[in-house]
Amino acid sequence: MLPISTELPDALYSAAQVRDLDTRLIAAGTPGFELMQRAAHATWRALRRRWPDARVLTVLTGRGNNAGDGYLVAALAERAGWQVDVLTLGDPDALTGDAALACAEARGCGVSIWPWVAGTVMEGIVLDALLGTGLTGAVRSPYTEAIEAINASGLPVVAVDIPSGLCADSGQVLGCAVRAQLTVTFIGLKFGLFTGQAPDWVGELVFDDLQADPAIVAQVPGIARRLSVDSLPRLVARPPASHKGQFGRVLVIGGERGMGGAAVLSAESALRSGAGMVSLATRSEHVAAALSRLPEVMAMGISSANQLMGLVEQASVLVVGPGLGQASWGRSLLSVAANTGRPQVWDADALNLLADGAARLPGGSVITPHPGEAARLLGITPQQVQVDRAAAVQSLAQKYDAVCVLKGAGSLVADPTGSLALCDRGHPAMATAGLGDVLAGLIGALLAQGLPPFEAACLGVWLHASAGQIEGQKGRGLAASDLIPAIRQLLEEQTPCLK
């Protein structure tokens, strides 16, 4: 995921909202050219911090205000004695407004400005000031060729506001995009910098609010919030006379033949995340192994739906789906779960059966699909889910009247009322089996301890991703069970058991 170099705000905005903020700041008395100058200074500072020994800069500019930012950075570098060249894909004399003023300032400083042509040599640090946040359609020639040349150069790349070609609203690459090592973004964090394909293209992210008046920024609420330590939901501290009955009983239902490990992982995660009691309803063949690994979990061999009913009545929260399978055994157990009024977390095969119409999701549940499962639930392709992850997760929440966690890079949490949260933590080493089972058990435990579904999902996703980020630093070979001790430690740090 994104290595964060500075503390970031929680509010996330669409590109249109950031443009609205820019307009409001100008109307309140800050000239647009002054905002452009502040953006250039912020970019220049970040660039020098990242590459303190660099002395050569190549700036690629387009036709809009993003180009204006680039011209002003070029002027700053020229004044500092750097070797600077601007390669432009638009006629500088056709620029208008603040961008034209910026170009004039660069010329006045003696910056060399050349038209970009294929094969033009780039040197030093490359500054991408080509397209900005206004792009909505696929990148077209000659920008396509320029972006490909930047990526093929092997040089360090800084993107102004957003890597050219990346959608500011969805994080999708619009045909092609600049692969930056550093992105400096302004005024408000763009939602598309954190999800979809963005983590592969943004690099280190630096944010500067350009000294925007907080009262004006507060007038635009944003489309989502970024989960952070300061804004996370919290469990209440436990009084000294606490007992296990106060913290819920989680029942994990799953573990068809050959898939018992998934249900055991969920049960272990629920246990280690603070549930008062944990039970496991699984195939009889898995009971001995489950008890050997988790003697604290009440593991029961279940061969029919009738045997499950008594366990369901004793539970306060159900976690359904890890290793459940889609055969008659799993279908019958899911039917029992669906007809209870207990809070529930549905994952894995429970979601596949839900998509097939084999069961109806009880109200107030939490579902945790990955993009493939989300696509089946919505009747679209995984590619369509990824093109607009925010729309997909919100559609799922409304369709199933549930809190939905859309897993993946920049995991999203939505509820039926329109609330949307994003988690920007995680690590590529988390691309391994079983992590969804751990997440389902964790959310189940948080529900059992009294958190409402949306809050339980938000806290669970953040703990899960943060544990993965910690454990992922050790490199490849991460096992899902590695996250469980880290989750327990993070949970205690975030919300201590005792005051």
C-alpha cells in the first residue's frame, strides 16, 4: 500500500469537490495564482526532501492548471541553480489565466521550454505536470506516448497532484498512467489516490492543504473518510468484575470436508479478538484438529441443520461462510443461520450462495466480499467492480441492507445510509489465502463486544490491515494466522482492556 510520509487528514474528496474547494478559496479572497504558487512550493519542498542531492529537473507540461504548477516548479529549480528543461505537449502561447502567468514566470527566469517529441531525452528528476485531476476518459495521443516515455526512462518521477492518467475518483488507470515515486497533492485528498490501482502508481504520498482556511474546507464534507488511529471506533474498557457472558458468544459456521482450516482460522481470530466465548460448528472430521489447536473453542461436529439450531440459539453473533462449501451441507446450515435474528458476518461461500439466491441475508448483517464475490452479488464483472469500487460497495450495502466491506487495495466499508470509509493500510505480502477468514472472525468478535455493525467493520478492517502491514515487513511467506497475535496487540494499544 501507500507509504505515508506525513500525517494525512481523514476526509476524502472527489475531483469535483476539490475543484469546488479551490473555487471557494478564491472567492474568499485567495487569488488562484497564489494557490498555484503555494502548490509549486509544496512540490519543490517535497522533491528536495526526497532527492536532496539532485540538481537536474525535466518538467513535462500539458495545457491546464496542472501545467501551471509545473512551470512554477521549473522556475523555482532554475532560481536554485538547477539544470532545468520543460518539455511541453501544449502550445505555451495558448495557455490562459493562471497557467499563462506561471509560464511567463518560468520564461522570465530563463527556463528552457521545448516541445515534446518522441525520443526527447529526459534527465534528472522528471516532474509530471501533464493532465491533473480533470481527466475522465482514456488518455489520448500524444499524452499516451509521453507517459510511456516517462515510465520507460528509469528516472525518478514526481507527480503534481495526481499521476497523469490515474482517475482521481476511482483510482483506475485510464488507458495508461505515470508511475510516480512521489505524488504531491493539494487542498483535499482525492479518493482515487487510495484505492483501485492507485497503490501501484502513486508512490509516496505527500499532502499540502495550501494554507486553506479550515472553515471553508469544512463547508465541503467529502465523499468518504480515511480510517486513522484518531478516528477509529473504540471498545469500552472492561470493569474489574467483568465475566465472559458480557462479551458475547460467537458461533462460526463452516468447514466443509477439505476446508476445515478456514473455519478454525475464523474461530481463533474471534477468540483472540476478545469475544467472551467462541463455538465452532463444522464437519465432524475437523473437530479433533480444531480442539487440538483451540481447546478454548467449543467445537461441535454437525451433520444436519437440525443439530445446528440449538447452537444458534445460544450464540449472540454468527460468522457464516469460511470453508462452508456450496453443497447441500453448507446450504442447509446457511438456511438455519439466515432465519435467525442474530447479528451476522457472511463471507466466502455464504456470499456465493447468497448470489445464487440460495439464502436471504438477515437485516443488519455485515458482508465481506472480495471483488470477485462482489461481482457475483451485483451481477456484473470483477472489472466493473474495480472500475468504481465506491459505487460497487455502496450498491451492495443498499441492495442487501447490510454493512459491506469490499476487500482489496484500499478496502472500503459502506452502510445502507451512504456512509463510506476507506482503509489505506496493508502490505503486498497479504496476498495469501485465509486472511478473509481472519477478518470475518475479527468483525464477529467486535460485534459480540457491542460495537454497531458499521463501527465493527471499520475497526476490524483497520486492525486487520494494520496487522498485515506490520507482519508484511518480514517479507513473503505471510500466513493468515500470523496476523492474529498482531491484531490482539493492536487492539489493546488502540482500546485498552482496562482504563
